[in-house]
Amino acid sequence: MEPREAGEPASRTSHAIFGSRRCAMRVVQSGRQLVAVYELDPMDLASPKVLVFETPESSVCVERYPPEWHRMSEESLLSLRTAVR
């Protein structure tokens, strides 16, 4: 892939490399730490999607979570992470 100049639009080829699916993500605060929360698609069709809670120190994956997780309050969302520990 050739480097491009600043301000130059990406070609369709480079877009295909990164994929076109958008994922839902939230960044919430837990104490003094930021937590990225996002859905991760399975590697194969037999596996479920998981909700990932990621900090610089750790990642926690939750298989059972409400479909409206992105609308939950920060406190309720973070409680999903601690329920699996």
C-alpha cells in the first residue's frame, strides 16, 4: 500500500483492507480509569458475540449482556463486568 499525502482521500482499495463494518463502542469512567466497552464479533459462526471491557491493564469479555447495553447508565454497564468475576 502506497503512502498518501495529508488531505488526500483514501482509495477504495485501502477502505476494503480496513473493512466497512462499524461497531458500537463506549468509553466510560470507572473511578479514575477509563474503560472502553465494545462488542466483538466471533471468530467463527458457532461462537457468540462478546461485550469487551478493556483498560490498559486488563480485558474482560462477557457473553451474556442486554442488547441495549449501549443505552445503559455507566454504573449499570460496569456492573456487567463485575458480575462475571
